[in-house]
Amino acid sequence: MAHETTTPADENTPTEEDAATARDLRMATFRLGRRLRSERALDSMSDGQFAVLYTLKASGPHTLGELADHERVTAPSMNRTVNCLEESGWITRTPDETDRRKVNIEITDDGRSLVTEALQRRDRWLASAMGELTARQRKTLAHAAAIMSEVAAR
């Protein structure tokens, strides 16, 4: 008599519980991100404008196309964002030295200071909020941050 064998479910196959946890994590991450973004250095700056400044501060000069690709927007949309940032003195455009058809967009010292101030505000708010948690909760968040970074890198 032949035995029927059953194979255990693949341990990497998401369960209903995993799906619920994913939804909860997505919403918590979304709400935390929105709360952190509210800690602005300048109320009139949009999230998209800040993202461009942050990219330029973190990664150096980019062309308009590179910024558009990075932010996943169209070139005309990025051009409007860059125009606004340039008018406010947060960025500059300079012709590329080797290819005059290209224009490099670079953050100014004022733009760099603005990004630094916003990040410091956000870090202060989050550190203060975490200060109200137990030591165990803070340790759990430290582990979660590492795991979330790993997931985001996939």
C-alpha cells in the first residue's frame, strides 16, 4: 500500500497572519513617515521638493533626467520642481564641463543647511517620542529598523 506524503507548506509562503502584519506595518510606516515629514524646516516646501534637495545633498549633483528617474516622475514635472528650488536659492544649475548639452543641478549651501535642519528636527521629534517608550520597546524598534532596512534593500 502506497503512502500518501504531504509536504509541509513552504515556510516562506505568506500566511493570512503575514498579510495582516504586512498591512499593519505598511500603515504604521505610512503614518510615521507622514508624522516625520510634518517636522519641516520650511512649511512652504513640498515633500517632493525636499526629496530632491535630500537626494542632491546625499548623492551630489544630478542632471534633470537623473533626478526625474530617481524620484519616479516625468522630466517636465521635475523641471517645475527644480525651477521652484532654483528660484528660492536652494539649488543651482551649471552647464556640464565635458558635455555642454547637459546641465548639472547642485544643492547650494543654503539648501544643504535646510536639509540638515529638517533632518535634525525629525530626529529630535522621533528621539523624544521614543524616550516615552520602555527600554524593551526601544530595543525592539532598533531590531525592527535593521530588518526594515533589509526588506527595503530587496
